[in-house]
Amino acid sequence: MTLLGGAEHLVVGAPLRSALAARVGDSHRAMADAIDAGAPIAKVVYRLAECAFEVTTDLVPVEGDTARMVCIMADVSARIAAEREREALLLAAERARLEAEAANQAKSEFLAM
């Protein structure tokens, strides 16, 4: 309930679009449009303000009602930051390996003279 900034009884059943707009401004539009379309969403990452959320939705039958959309949002900001850092480290390691191979090749060519 922290993302939406309210107690459970104020958030559950409330329109998600207006709750997100009040909390994160325009960055919610792509996610809200996808939810409004009504098709289930499976682990799609959306950026909301400074955070990244993995969103999963599904239609769930409710007694006396046809169905309700259930939306689960998990903050994956730390995971995405770690993945980016890992990619940067792998790229740096690959560059270092290529430089070492080039230096080794130059040394071998020099010694072969």
C-alpha cells in the first residue's frame, strides 16, 4: 500500500488510474492503459516515477459479480539496478580481456622478431 499511499481499506477497490496519477503523475499512463484494456498482464515492468514495478494482472471471479481485475505490483528497482551493474561489469571485463589479448599478441610478435 506504500506505492499508493493509503491504508488498505482506502486502496482496495479504488480506481487504480486515479490513485496512481495522484501518487506518480503521468508516468503511470502506459501501465494504466494496459490494465484498462482488460487483458491479463504477465510480469511486465513499468517505470513509475523513479521506481520500476513488475506488474501482473488477472481477472478473478468474485461472488455476485462477474470478475474483478487483481493487480500485483512488485518493486523491482533494486533488481534492475543490479542487472545493469552486472552488465556494465561484464562489458568492462570483456574489454579488459580483449586489451590483454591484444597486448599478449603484440608481445608475441615483438619476441618473434
